Amino acid sequence: MVAIEGRTLQYIALSAGSLSALSCGFHLGWPGPYLQQLVEEDSAFPVTDSEGSWIAISFLIGAFCGSGLCVALLDWAGRRRLVIFTNFPFVASWLMVAFAGSWWELCAARFVAGLSDGMVFCAVPLYFSEVADAKVRGLFVSGLIVMHLTGVLFMAVVGSFLPMKSVALFCVSVPLIVFLTFLWLPETPHYYVVRGDLENARRSLRKLTAKVDVEPEIGHILETMDDCDGSKGKLLNFISNGNSRRGIVILLLIRTVQQFSGYVAFVFYLPAILTEASDFVSPVISTSIYYTLQMTFALISMVTIDRVGRKPILVFSVASVTLSLSVVGVYFLVQGYGYVNLKDYSWIPLLGLFLFISGYSSGLHSIPVLLVGEIFPIGVKVLAITLFDMYYSIVSSIASKFFQYTKDEFGMYGYAHSHALLGTLTALSCGFHLGWSAPYVPQLVRDGATIPVSDGEGSWIAISFLIGAFCGSGLSGLLLDRVGRRKLIIFTSLPFVVSWLMVAFATSIWELCLARFIAGLPDGVVFCAVPLYFAEIADAEVRGLFMSALTFMQLVGVLLMGVVGPHLPMKSVALYCLCVPVVIFATFLFLPEAPHYYVVRGELERARESLRKFTGVENVEEHLGSILETVVECDNSKGTLTNFLTNEKSRRGILVLLVLRGVEQFSGYIAFVFYLPAILEDAKDFVSPTTSTAIYYSLQILVALVAMVIIDKVGRKPLLLISVTIVSISLSLVGAYFTLQNLSGIDLKDYSWIPLAGLLLFIVGYSAGLHCIPLLLLGELFPIGVKVLAMSLFDMYYCLISSLASKFFQYTKDEFGMHVPFLTFALCCICGVPFTIYFVSETKDKTLEEIQMESKSKAKV
């Protein structure tokens, strides 16, 4: 019998591994045809739209958990054995789908299938990257994606004609074939080397290469193992490894772009999307064309990727996807506003989605998976593949739920509300500037910097931004009721662009200070105008989401600057950041003004038109009447300072915001943003400052995202109380550590992890409520007549105390030691706990008019 080895054996491995991806594709594509059937009234067991979305993403939640299992199993059980094991959950899940009698049973079935999917997309790409020759490695991973697409296409076409039970039972056959094939395939040589089993590694290499002498290959694998310094895939080594960090940044961005292109949402809801364009061609036919086109371009990419290269194909792919999504988004936006009859242009969404899938399949679908298997050292490769597969599951679940929510609430184009959420890009620009100091001020104060800067001068560069924000807030008080919220937001784009150009080409300290002062001007405007705009256009049920999204995007900007800044030159980052204000400018040109602005100006007809656009309702007289009533009750105060201070409904809000804004800033957050690497230098024995900074901001983003989702369900007051309590505990813990370190003779070397643990606990608490709720309350608590003045004054107050907190931190740290600012901040936050309990009112699910009526009744008591 002729032995099967060399390239032939590699191709058999490709075929068998790709069948695992076929099973994953079946499950991923399953919601497309069957969710539509389940939500119909004559379904065997009725399912709501929300339940249907949970059935869809249960698969992704399972994939997240399956990816996590791979960390422990890939280097222990081996790549091959793990692939074999995945077939058992696949079989079980299809049997559960076939005989399900309720929506929760389907959720459980798809969760079980997701476990295997998570393991497949960790184990199989790793297996392929370690058994395939360099000349065909791109072919192997692209082949995996093609088979994945084949499964999705098969389910989309066949699922439209066959019952759910029959299809599920047919799909059981595929994992059985994978099981039988992998039983006699070899394990990868890299696995044996990691385990120290060199003899089996040689045997595996001989089979895979058809060579007798494999010592050069063994030597090369051993050399890469030595380069990993024995990291063995530990999380901290993965993050701190110099060879890994660039790969982490690249994969985080590419995976995010991949999923927020909307691909998973399109797979789950494609028939529903194409129903919007059904006048031109039926959804079933267009779905089949869509997936056929996807297969064609995926096959072309599979053949060309090892010849053309990864980067050119990826650039082409992202550009095509951007163009196509813009075309489809503009179509649905124009359709939603109803300015133009688009019946004769119903082919545009179809054409746009065809262009989308052509571009997506060319590179964005396969290349991120391929890069995960290529760019990380062998010692951390298993952990890298696992973590990025878990990250994929998270962002794809978020993208899918986001699509379902915005589609149901606002329409396919997102309508004015979701389109207005692009206003959070202004906060992204603010976050970039706010986070700029952390990576670049330490670079400037080092010896040999292109612009020599002392510690004191560095602190002035940092707070120049806040001084500018103070002035910008003052300008907002003068302009918001004169030029309008929308026009003022559009204006912020210009100083943002100017400031980044000045940063890019600065040659002296004063130029950097001036640039950051100019950037602070629009920051002050943004945090007056955008919260006010959001508060006046958002429904009561989602107002918390809007405000939290604003602070969330600011955090994203700070995180991106904190992660990217240490690795890219100041000029390059500044020029990259120019694109964001350009997008802001283009977005707000098409948005309507807030109706409250028109009411204050006495332009009732324009107020009606604005309300119709934001509510989607033709008769808005009741809503308009409630706005008029609150304006009349303001006694024509027109926002004068005297009326603001003497208005009985304002006084309680003034007290609440003075204290909460004070606690917010004297928690030390702004100082931590500016000086975080320097603070964590004291804990560098446990983990490097760069690594802990990345963990700190990533945790902040995650908690802020959770808070953004639950704030309109849990309420403002409970979240705020939890937040202030956690922050108080964490600051006390870190303050006690630095006190012992500075004032006692105790050796704390073995406890150097305490500052990092305390600051991570701090950012969990701060992001849960203290960061976003004061800003949200600022848009809710004040009457319309004094609201503009309130926003302006409290933003100025914010900038003032932020600057004081930052300078206080820098001065006390340098003069007395790190323990003094931490203990001071802890004391301030402890005082905030009883204040929150007794003085902060709940505003959840209340309209702005209802909040004012309640404030009026409390003021009379």
C-alpha cells in the first residue's frame, strides 16, 4: 500500500479541516431562513423578534466559551484531538435542533454548536498554519473560509424549501465524516515540540514534507520556541511580548472592522434586509445571488492570496466594503426621510449589498483569520488565536444585536436617532486629545526628545487642553440658543483639524500648548452642545443610552491613544486623527436641529418638522404642546444667570451637579488619564506600565459598554451609588499601599500588584456610573429656559476642577509622595456615598417635561 505523505497529505488535511468549517457555516447560516419562519404567526412555536435575536446570537455566545476552552486544551490535548472532539457537540446540537419544542431549546442547541465553532476556529487555523507549506498556507486558510461560506449558502438556499427537522438531520452527516478523517491524520510537529516530544515531531514532519532529513525544520521550530523566552502562552507575556504588541493592535482593529462591517448581521437577517428591495427581485433569488457571488470572490481570493499578497487584497476589500455600505446607508436614509420617491431605485440596496459581499469576500473575511495564525510567536500563538476568536464572538454578537435593535427601533437606515449617534464621534475626537498626554508627555520629558520639556512644562501641555475646554464651555453659553445645537457641533470640526495639524508640525513647547488649547475649545463646546442635543431628541427610554454612548466613545478615544501612542510617532497619529472631524462635519450637515431650539426661538412650524423626523410620527401636536408648556413655565427667563440661580426648580439640580461633578473629578480620573504610565511605574515589578495601561483602558471600555446597555433598565441612582462605593474602596486601598511604601520601612516588593489591582477596581467602579451619569443628569435636571446656561457653566466648572485635580495630583505627588493625592481622592469619594443616597433623584423612563414637573413639586415641599 502506497503511503500518503507530503503535499497530498496536506491537501487531505485541508479537505477534512474545511468540513469542520462547513458545519460552522451551516449553523451560522441557519437563522437566515428559519428565524423568518419562527417569527411568523403560524410557527410551530411562536417566537418574538427579541427571542429570535437571542436564538441567533446564542451560537456566538457558545463560540466565545468554546474559544476560552481552547486556551487550556490546545497545548494539552493537541490540535488534532481537539478537532476530533468538536464533532460530538455538533452532532448533539443538530439533534437538539431537529427535536426542539421551544425557543429556549433552540438557544441551548445553538449554544452547544457554538462551543464547537469556537474550538474549530482556534484549532483548525492553527493546525493548518503548522502543517502547510509557506507557499500554500494562504490557500489553506482561505479554503477554510470558502467552506464556511459554502455552509452559509447551502443553508440559505436549502433552508428556504426544506423543513427545519429534515435539514438538521442531514447536517449530522458532516461531523461524522470529519471525525473519521481526522482519526488517521498526524498531529502537528509544533505541538510535539511544545510538549518536548522531538521524536514524534520528526515523524510528523516526515509525513507532512515527504522528507527523510527533517533536522533543519526541527531546528527552525526550536529556534522560534527559544525566541519566546519560555512564555508558554501566559497572558501577561502575550501582552508584554514586543513581537506580539503590534500584532495585537493590528488584529483588534481589523477584527473590529470585519464585524462592524455588519457581515454577521447580514447573514442572520439577509432576507429581511432584501425585503426592503423586493420590488426589483424576490428576496429568495437575491439571497441566492448574494451567496453565489460571495463564493465566487472567495474562490478567487483563495487562488490569488499567496501570489498577490495579504495587504493589497485587504486594502481593496475594505475600500469596496466602505463604498457599498455608504451607498446602501444613504439609500435607506433618503427613503426614511421621505423626501424622494425611490420606488424606481429599489435596485440600489441589492447592487450595494452585491458590491459589499464581493469586497468582503475578497479579503476581509479570510485575511484576519490568516494573520492570527501567522504574526504571533509560537509560544503565544495558541493564546492569541483563542483570545481573538473570543473577541470575534463578542463584537459579532454586539454587531448583530445592534443591527436588530436599530432596525426595529429606527428603520433600516437607523433613522435620525441612530444617525445622530454618529455625533458621538465628536467625543471620540475629544478622547483622542484627552488621552494624548499619557503616551506623548512622558516621551517629551525624556532626554533626547525632539522638543525638550520639563515635568512642570509637561503638566502645562497636559492641562492646556482643559483650559481651552473651559473657554469653549463659556462660548457655548453665548452661542447655543443663538446659532443652534447642530450648527455649533458642525463648527467644532474646524478647530479640531487645526489643532491636529499644529500638533503634527509643532517644534516648541508653546506651539504644543497652543494646539491643545485650540483643541480644548471644541471639547468645551462638544460637552455642552452634544449632550443637550441628545437630551432634546432622544426618547425617554433611550436617553441614557445616548448619553452613555457619548462618554463611551470618549473612552474609546483615550484607549486608542493609550495603545497606539507608544508605538507610533506623534506626527503620524496627529495626521491620522484628522479624519474624524471630517466625518463629523459630513454627518451633521444632514441632521435636523433639535425641536426645543426652534420652540425657544418661536419657530413652531420648524419645530413640528423636526419632531416628525425624530419621532417618525405625523401628528406631533401633543409632544409639541408639552415642550411649549415647559418653555412658558420658565417665565421667559432666557437663561439669565440670576434666573438660573433663583429658579426654584434649578437649585436642587445645582447642588446635585456641583457635588457630583466635584466627586467625579476629585476621584482623580483626569489625573490618571494624564499620568497613568507614571503611576503604574511604581508597580512595574509585577507587569510593565505599557501592558497594565492597555488592560486598564480595555477594562474601562468593557464596563462602560455594560453600563451603556443597562443604564435605562437599572436606573441612574443605583449605578451611581455602586460606582462611588467601589471607587472609594479602590482609592483607599491604593492610598494605603503608597502610605506604607513611603512612610514605613515595610518591604512591599511582594505586594507590588496592589496598585494595579486597586486601579483596575477603580476603573470598574468609575466606568459603571461616575463617568457618564453626571453628564446625563446635566441634560435632564434643568428647565429648558436655563438649560443652555446650566450646560455651559457646569462644563466650565468641570474644566476648572479637572485642571485643579490634575495639578493637585502632579504637585502633591512630586512634593509629598503618591500616597497624598490618593488618600485625598478617596476621602472626596467617601463623602459622595451618603450624598448620592439622600440627594440624587431617579430620572429613569421619565420625559424631560415629567422631570421638571417632579422638580417643581419637590421645590414646593
